[in-house]
Amino acid sequence: MSLKDSLRRGVSRVSNELVPAAVRAAGEKVEEFRQRLDHLNRTLAERALPGDRKARVSELSLRRKARDAGQKDPALKVVDGKNSNKRAR
């Protein structure tokens, strides 16, 4: 076995086995990091939005969804899940 053959085998092994494994591992870490940042962003947004503003955002979201579904100026009512559960008891 010549030095040239040994180098070819080594390079082939690196390019066929180690590089794809490293790329997969890096991709998994990037995805995990992206999910953590997304969770942090949602948590910060939840804390930054006052309660009365949340209700208005929910109402606007419902209106937009209804409009996108083809409804014309629906009479929507935002229902707070916490309060409706208390009434059912």
C-alpha cells in the first residue's frame, strides 16, 4: 500500500463518514438553538403585552381569520377561557 493510497482512503473516509455526520450534528444543534430562541421570544412577548391589549389582539386576530374565511363583518365575542370555566362550575 502506497502513501498515495493511504491518503486517498483517509480523505475518502473523512468525506464520506465524518463530514456528513458533523453536518447532521450541527444542523440538529442549530434547530435546537432556534427552538430555544423561539420559546424565549414567545415568553418575552407574553410578558410584555398587558392584559387588556391581549384581549384586543385576540379580537383583531379573530376578525382577520373570519374575514379571510369569507365572512362579512361577523359579530365576534372574545371569550376568556379562565372566566368561562368558572361559570361552568
